Amino acid sequence: MTNEEMENKLKVLKTDLQRRLSAIDADLGAALDPDSEDRITQVENDQVLTEMRREAREQIASIDAALERLKRETFGRCVRCLRPIETKRLNALPYTPLCVACAHLAV
């Protein structure tokens, strides 16, 4: 995959995440139901949505970092060991900053 194709892929992923964030924010902004049983369910759902929002924001930040690496022409190299990141890994997780070996060390 060329850098231009990867950039387009990353931008599409970012746009999709931003749409999801907007939907999550709208759901979180909804008023709670006055019925206490329904309210409990809504609070539990809000906790899940809050976690989903956090994860989406982290992914967007990772995508922005990957786009910056593309601009600096360092994309595709592990930020830790500087070895090339496996193509299969980049295709599956295009915004990853780490090769498989370094990702295992980070866990």
C-alpha cells in the first residue's frame, strides 16, 4: 500500500470515529428517564458509552500521530526499535506505532 493510500485509509477511519463520537455524545447528552428502573439502565449504558468515547478519542489521537509520521516519512517504522512494522500488522491496525515484538513488550 502506498503512503497516499494509507493516508486515505487513516482519514476514513478518523472520519468514521468522529461520527461515532458525535453519536455517543448525543446519547450521553440525553436526559435521564424519571423512572428509577429505566434510569439505572441508562446510567449503566452511559458508563459503557463513556468508555467507548474514551477509546475512540485515543484511536483518533493514534491516527493523528500516524498521519504525522506519514508527513515526516517515518511511517511504517516502529517508534521504539525503528525496525519496519510488518505489513500484515499495518493493514490490520494502520495507526500502530509499534512492531509486534515491541507491542508485546509494552503489554
